[in-house]
Amino acid sequence: MGETFKVAIIGSGPAGLSAAARAAALGLSHVLLEKTDHLSDTIYKYQKGKHVMATPSNLVLRSDIDFDAGKREAILGTWDEQIAGHKVNVKYMAEAKAIRGTGDPIPGSMQQIVTRARDGTKSVKEVQRHAPPYAIELTNGEVVMAENVILAIGTQGNPNRMRCPGADLPHVQYQLDDPTEYVDEHIVIVGTGDAGIENARGLAEDPAQRNTVSILNRGTEFPTAKAANVSALMADHEAGKLMVRTESETKAIEPGFITLTTRDGEIRILCDRIIARIGSAPPRAFVEECGIEFTSEDRGAFPRLSPVFESTAPGIFVIGALAGYPLIKHCMNQGHDVIEFINGNTDLKPADEPIIAAKFAELPGQRSTEEWLEFLRSNVSILGGMNPLQMREFMLDSEAKFFRAGEVIFERNAPGSSLFGIASGSVAVEVNPADPSITIPIESGSIFGEVGLISGRRRGATIRAAEDTIVVEISRLAALKLQSQVPSAKAAIQRISIERQLLQMFGSGLTREDVAPLVEAAQVQEKRAGEVVVTEGADDKDVFIIRRGSMIVEKQIGERPVFLSYLPAGSYFGEMAVIDGSARTATVKAAIKAEVIRLPGEGFLDLLEKNPALRERAMKDMAGRRATNAFIEGQKDSFSSVVDMYSQTAQFLVDNGIGEATDVLLIDEKLCIGCDNCEKACADSHDGLSRLDREAGKTYAHLHVPTSCRHCEHPHCMADCPPNAIKRGPDGEVFIDETCIGCGNCQRNCPYGVIRMDAKPPKKPSLLQWMLFGKGPGPGEASYSWRKKAAEKEGAAKAKQAIKCDMCSGIDGGPACVRACPTGAAIRVSPDKFLTFTKLTEDVE
Amino acid sequence: MATKAGGTGRFTQDEKRRDSDHVSFLKHRSFRWLWIALLLSGAAIAGYLMIDQQPRPNGGTWYGYTLGTIGVLLILWLSLLGVRKRRINPGAWSLKAWTSAHVYLGLSLIVIGTLHTGFQIGWNVHTLAYVLMLLVIATGIYGVAVYATLPASLSANRKEMTRAQMLDALTAIDRQLESAAQPLGREDADLVIAAMNQDPFSLGVIGRLTGNFYGSCRTHYALTELEDDEPGMERVYPLLEKRLAQLDQIRGQLRIRALLEVWLFVHIPLTIALIAALTAHVISVFYYW
Ligand SMILES: Cc1cc2nc3c(=O)[nH]c(=O)nc-3n(C[C@H](O)[C@H](O)[C@H](O)COP(=O)(O)OP(=O)(O)OC[C@H]3O[C@@H](n4cnc5c(N)ncnc54)[C@H](O)[C@@H]3O)c2cc1C
Ligand code: HEM
Ligand code: SF4
Ligand code: SF4
């Protein structure tokens, strides 16, 4: 067990590289451990020729290694050169498996590791932390000793391994870089997710390679793969290019052969190579075993860190994507800074200082950045639980704003999913749109805007500053992070949001005291898509408010369930049974993944008792719903087929994501002449690329849902965007701004396949030139070959970025697809307005 | 950003759109343009009957000039649809509204143009312009008729498949056929190969429009000619049938699309001819004045 290094850096991504280079420059004794045989595996695995972007552009790079936007190959080349130039001590093929403190046990320092089994049960394991130096155990059995450890292993994790006998043989691999490399082989692919399918198809693509490819599926369905991939795979199977073996599992592996268990017993087949694509495990378990605590049990949570990136295990530091900073520039800056900190430079100001300072520049009062951060932290109650590093990170995604008395902060019906915290002053909520003079105050320290954050719907009321006020506007993303990092903040936001929702829903006249008992008794419950919340005929007596997502109401009439209505977030249901004591008259189930607030029926009745005005309103709402239901039931008797059609069309639309849409393109195929003018107009309105595919997508009863963005209430695409380039615009549109780095995460995350990755093509000759002289490709998206040629003529091709519908924001007249349809086939609708009986049964011709 | 919401005025506009008048161009705004066109035609007829035109009603009286001017302006405006259709920005207009107006105002030209002639028909450039106009209108009427009736069958024939998917399906069948046909004898194999080599798009104009191509369809021919007791046929035969069904779908798609488009290939050139004839008509009228 050789020397003990001052620092060991695990992982040679941009974060680890930069740290190692700094350590080398300072002359610290160090080692850089890398699992693979090359540097920076995540970037190494990017698509060939990928243009790597250097965002955010206003952040200065602070590293001994250079980085600027450019081709993947060029960047990796520079790094290889400079790491060698700095004489960094790199150890390849060194995968860290465990990190243990070898010093004394640290008194009272216990690490709790919670593991959740598939059935939802939890088990807790306690581990005593030990002081440094640390012993880093590698998978090859070697041990590396270091006083400090920097974990920079990114978030890729490790591929899940095969476990049958023979799984450790060398011809079992977990990755496939270039399918054209293999010829004349019998290859078995294990796993039918997208990766497995793509590998199998790649290997069988060219018959000249003469590979015999089979892919194993444990069951008969392909639940984890995209539909397009599955149908392509099945087509290849039918065409005899490869073989899909369903209900098959590996039993044993030996050189040249594999034994499978199938429905018809065991079989042993020829096999020269096995490629296992059975998912990968996030690195969390490994990190926790090292004694590092995470901020919460959330899947999206990050390690708990001090302002100098130190984890709860003293001497182990976490930086880069693993610490929650996925952009290369951030990673590199942190690598530099963490070594400075370890080397005792505690005065170092973070590189993002100027960015944060700029956020406070407009505020009245002379304060330093630190003072402002502390001012916000100590005054806004939900921020109280954060440390200075978290505050800085939080501030990067948030804005501090000053409003004079009377200024509007946001207006009713404006889209917006940010949360506001009041740091000083107070605001007034205009609860009655008809009479702005009726307001409810919200005091300093509290929050507002939470309904937009949680439901994804438009602002419910106009809010003004009641006096000179400083607020912090917390972006949706920062608010989500805050809730996963600080459990007390999550609880506070939840409580306030329930209270506000009750007050807002039941109108004026109620006070916080009135609803307090209900808020106490309220329970937030998550519902899966399709999960039933209220069952027709049951006699439970609770009232529900939809906090997030949406519900559909159905009733059994005759044989089949009939769709009665669609309930968006913010509506309540279940009140009928409570008020008149009857059994449930209809079934309510989640249209998409949803959250409801469950209120006990008696509490709700008490509230009605005390508030005659409220009672009156509830009765009115109830009568309205009864009338709708009765109307549809009445129609069912006389126009059964119309009602069936309505019900099935509504269900079809919900199945195709309309339930979570805010604004979606539909095409009435009773009117569509297939001219594709909608696509052409889309391309001509947006840099020459169409953001909709009219033909693709599902159709029911001539109503077609093309492949085009639904502008979801809670956009899936936003989940994992390194530069946070996906935002909600002023008209409610979900759009991608120019900071997109082209990583393709959003494309994978969108369940509706509406995002494409492409480079902006050069400008076309004008319409007049085309009409008179036939110059250029004409209206609409130019063919791929034209774009390619024109781009070559222009010189350097532009980088591929994510492209999707922005609802023609900024274009007079609104969405071009709808305006360009000559027959009225293309319409854009929102579910709450369209999923009604009148709309769905309208006679269009 | 959240603060300036609604400030753009688009929210109201968007809400109206989402409330969506989900109706066809013919019904657009409760037949607004039909009413306008009827009014225009009614007024023209009333004027024709009430105004005493001297020496006799024709294009040369002041009333005739008025109708002629209206007609020319209408025709020029109607022709602009071709530009409008391809130039979506700038402007907050909708092509559906334009098409609606185009159809109804275009029809009103029958009345206006006819009254303008004063029923004086002859073998001259004036009558040529008139006849061309009627032909453009006649093709337009055909267009509206197919727009109203064919889309539903286009949709039904498509069965949620895109054009690319249909061709992919054909290629997949062909790949299976290729291996299935291996055991066949030379003659039969040639029939199958001929079927596979036939370009699904080479149908000829008539074939494309009528959907009757079995005369030249090699797949169909192979199915009738192959002897079904030969070895290997139990795989080839069903595959060929599948191929024919797939071809039928593709051809159905081509046929309906062609019926929806073919008239434009008359409507547009005739429009150009009409404008040329109209120019000659106007110049000659002023020349001989
Ligand atoms: C397709 C794609 C495109 C992207 N494009 C951009 C872009 O244009 N601009 C941008 O700023 N960001 C981009 N990103 C994000 C960026 O690449 C990552 O967030 C960044 O690489 C994270 O750096 P890191 O140093 O934290 O970890 P990583 O780069 O993930 O590096 C971790 C390293 O640790 C090694 N390792 C892992 N486990 C162990 C272990 N147990 N022992 C030893 N070594 C280990 C790995 O092999 C790897 O080399 C993109 C991401 C993707 C997926
Ligand atoms: C003299 C009168 C008319 C002229 C000059 C005229 C001219 C035109 C032109 C130039 C186009 C554009 C075609 C294209 O570029 O694709 C067009 C389209 C069309 N016209 Fe006419 N037209 C006339 C009358 C009519 C009438 C009377 C009707 C119907 C009854 C009609 C129905 C249509 C339709 C349905 C379209 C297609 C719209 C589309 O698909 O975008 N036209 N016409
Ligand atoms: S513009 Fe309208 S008619 Fe043309 S393809 Fe699009 S939806 Fe169909
Ligand atoms: S891109 Fe996909 S996930 Fe994102 S808003 Fe549109 S439909 Fe929803």
C-alpha cells in the first residue's frame, strides 16, 4: 500500500480533470483515478462530431485546462494534451468500488442508508464514519490511500451486470460503440429497452456483415422501449434479419454458447458475443456507502455539501454533475475551486460572483452579495434551512426584484410557474376580478405564486406590492430543487398552498381561521394515471381538490362507462355525496399522473354550515354538474351513438396526452386535404424547419393528434436540461431558448416524441424569386439534401439543437399552422374547453 | 417575465382560438362570405334591371364599366390566393377565411361577369376572357366538391400510417418475399421478381386518377399466373397477397391525393390564361374607344 496522496480525484470528467490539473499546478501530491482507458468518458461517448457548447456564456472559466465551444474531438484532444502537459498523475482502468476512512471512528457521526425494496418497504442501515485518511478500493483489488478524496464521477452510473453463471466471461459486454465492427458472429442481445433494440438492429442492419443476431425479451411486451423502435424491431424480425426471442432468459454462458430458459424448455444456441443492455444503476448507492448523505430520499436529490463542496464525510468532496452542476463550465470551475479550498485558500470568491452580484444591482440599499444572500435567507421563511453554497446555487436560478407600492407583480391569467418569497414589504392579492379594491394581504417572509408552481396553470389572481417590496422570484426549477433539498421548505409550501387553494376556490368571505381546521386535516395524495379516486356507488364521504394533473368523470350507463366531464387542476369533486349523503354518482379517475388534496367530509360540512354564502355556491356548482350529467344521460337514451362517440373520442384524446396539455394541435380529418400547408407554414415561420409532423400520430373518428407539442402543464422535457434552456413563455408556450447545448435529453424525456434535433439551415431565396425564377426549394421545409448543400456552401455547419413548437410566440396572429390551413381542419384547443359534449359532437361541415 | 402577461394582448386572442370555431371554410363565421356574395350579386342584378342602360346593356355603358371594374378587381384579388397560401407571415390573417371568401366571391363572378357582357357573346377576345373565367370557376366548383367529400376517405385509407411507413411496410414485405421465393422455379421466380421490381408510383395519369391499374400491376399478374401447388408457394402466395393489399393502400392514397389536387393543375394555368385574356380585353376596349 504505497504513499498516501494529499488528494485522490475519482473520475476524469471535466470536473475531475480540472481539479487534477489544479493540484498538479500547485504541486500537491495527487492521483486521478479513471474507470475507463481514456479521459472524460461521458464526453467521449457523445456522438461523433458533436458540437459541444460552452454555456452559460456570461460565466468566466477558471481552470488550468482550456475549454471553449467546439467539436467533441477537438476538445478531447486539447484535454489529453494539456493533462499530459501538466504532468497529471492519471491512473486508468481504476474504478473505485469503496471508500473507507482508516482513522478513528468519528464520535456521533453515523450515516443512515435507506434502501427501498420493490414492494415499497424500507430498511435502514447505520454506518459509523471513520476519520481520514481514506482507503480507496479499486475493482481490480488495488487500494489507493489519500487524505482527501474528490468525487467527480458524474451521474452516468454503472450498467447493470448479468448474474448468471459465466457472466464474467470476456465476451459479455455492456456497450456497443460501432456495430459495423462485428462480422460473421452469432450475437445475443439481452434487454429490450431502446438501447438493446438499437444495438440489435444496428448489428443486423447490413446483411453483408453476416451476423446472426437474436435479442432476448423476458416477457412478450416491450414496456420500456419507444413504440417506433419496437415496430422497427418487429419488422426486422418478420423480415428474417434478426430474431426476437420472447419469454426467454439466460441460464448460463460458456465460450461459444449460451443456454436459455424459454417457455418450451431449455435451449443451447451458438453465441460468440453477448451484449447486455439491462439498464444502469445511478451512482447513489456507491456514494452513500462512502458515508455521504443526500439531502432527501427524492430520486432527484444531490449530496449534502458545505460551502466548500465538502460532504458529510469529512475530507470527501463532491463536485460536477454528481453535485448537481451538469454544465461543463461549472464542473471545471468547481474542480479548480475545490483544490484551492483543500489547499487552504478560504478567501476564494466563486467564479459566478459577478453573475450573482448583477442580480442584486437593481435593488435599493447598498449591500454586498453576501449580505443580500443572507438578507433573503433570513427574511424569507422557506429559505431559512439553506447554507450559503445552496443559497448561491439557488440564486443562479432565481431573481431578486424590487417593486414600488401599487406596482403589479403578476396578473390574473398570466402563465407562470415561479414561486415568490417576500423579503421585505408586503403584497395585496386581488381576490375578486370584478372589484380590484377587495384584497387579501400577504405579509413579509411569506410566499405567493405557489398555485402556478404546483398546478402548472395560469395565475389565479393579480398581485400588487402593497408597499415598497423586495421579492425573490424562484424559478420552477429552483423551487423544485429547494423542496427536495430542504424538507421543512417543502412542508411549508404544501401547507400554504392548501390553505390558499381553499381560500381561492371557495371565494371571498372566508378567512384563514375558517379554513384552518380543514388545512390541518388535509392530506396530499399522489394518483397514478388511470387510478380511481372516487368509485361510483361507493359511500365514502371525502371531498377532493385537484392540486396537480387532471381527472375525468365517468358513469356506467348500460354496458359501458360514459365520459361525463374533464376536471382540470384547481377543481374540486366529491362534494355531492357529502352534501346530500347519497352514494357516489360517478367514478372519478386520474387522466394523468396527479395529486389531490383529500379533505374529510365532515370538516367540509362544518365549513359550509358556518358560511351560508359558501353553501349557496357549492349548491349552485352541484346543480350545474348534475345538469350536465343528466343532459348526457338523457342524450344517451335518444342518441346513444352520439354519446358513445363523444365518450370514446374524449377517452382517445386523454390517452394521447390532451389531459396534460394546455394548448394542442388537432386535425379534423373530415376536412384535411393533406396539403401539408400547416407544416410548410410552420417551417417558414421558424428558421425553415417544421416543428410538427402532420401525418404521424393517432387518429380516432377522424380526429387526428399529430406529432406536435402539447405544451404540457408540467412539461416532461424540462426535467433534465443541463442549461435550463426550456422555459414557459409569456403566452403559456413551452419553448427552448438559444442556450440549448444539444444533449438530446429533452428529446428522450418527451413522451410524445415532438422534439427534433437539427441544425438551423441557411436562408432560402425569397418567395418572389421562387415564383418568378424557380430559385431555391420553395415554400416549406427544404429537403435534407438542399439544406446540406446550402450549409456546405455557407461554410461551417451549425450545431444541432433541440427544436420544438413555440406556439409562434412573437408572431402576429398566433400559430401559423392553424392560420395556414385552407379548410379549417387544423385547430388548436385546450382540454378544459374542448373536452365537452358540444365541442366534440359539433357538426363541422 | 411573468409581470407583463396579458400585456401582449395574446391571451384574449389565444383564448378565442382555443374556444375555437371548429368549422370548415364553407361554414366559416356562419357563412359570412356567402351572404356578402349573395348581397353583391343581388345588388348587381337589381342594378341591371333598374338602370336604363343606353343604347343597350353591355360592357360599354357606365354601368357596364362599373361591373367590369368590380370583376377585374375581384379576379386579381382571387388570383392573389396563390401568393397568400405561400406567404404566411406577416399579418394576422387566416387562410381558411381567405378560402371562404375566395369561393363565395368567386362564385359571385358568374353573375357579375355575365351581366357585364350584357349577354353579347361572339368569337372575340372579350368572350374568350368570359369563357376562361367560367372555366376557372367550374374547376373551382369541382375543387370545393372534392374538398368537401374526399378527406374522410383519405383519412380512412391511411389507417394512421404515414406515407413513409407505407413504403417501409412494402419494403419489409419484399425482403420476406425475396427469401421466400428462393425455392421457386425459374419462371415463377421471374414473376415474383418482376412484381417486386415494379415502381409503385409508375401508374400513369389515368391509372392514378381512376385507381384502375390491375391491367398493368405485376403483383396482381403474378397472383393470377403462379401455380399454387409448387413447393414454396405456401409462403409466397400469402406474401404476395399482403403485398397487393399494401400496394392498394399506397395507390388509394395516391389516387385520393391526385383527385384532391388535379383540378389545381387546370385552375391555376387557366387563371394565368384568364389574366392574359383579360389584359388583352381591357387594352383592346380602351384602344377602340
Ligand atoms: C449527449 C450529451 C451532450 C452534452 N452536451 C453538453 C454541452 O454541449 N455542454 C455542456 O456544458 N454540457 C453538456 N453535457 C453535460 C456534461 O457532459 C456533463 O454534465 C459533464 O460531463 C459532467 O461532468 P463530470 O465531470 O461531473 O462527470 P462526467 O463527465 O460524467 O465524468 C465522470 C468520469 O468518472 C468516471 N467514473 C465514473 N465512476 C467511476 C468510478 N467508480 N471510479 C473511477 N472513475 C469513475 C467516468 O468514466 C467518467 O470518465 C452533455 C451531456 C450529454 C449526455
Ligand atoms: C375567376 C375566378 C377565380 C380565380 C382567378 C381563381 C384563382 C385561384 C388561384 C390563383 C388559386 C391558388 C391556387 C394555388 O396556388 O394553389 C385558387 C385556389 C382555389 N380556388 Fe380559385 N379562382 C377563382 C374562382 C374560384 C371559384 C369560383 C372557386 C369555388 C367555387 C374557387 C375555389 C378555389 C379553391 C377551393 C382553391 C384552393 C385553395 C387551397 O387549396 O389553398 N376558385 N384559385
Ligand atoms: S394545412 Fe390543414 S388541410 Fe393542409 S395538411 Fe395541414 S391540417 Fe391538413
Ligand atoms: S415537448 Fe413534449 S413534454 Fe415538452 S411540453 Fe411539449 S409535449 Fe410536453
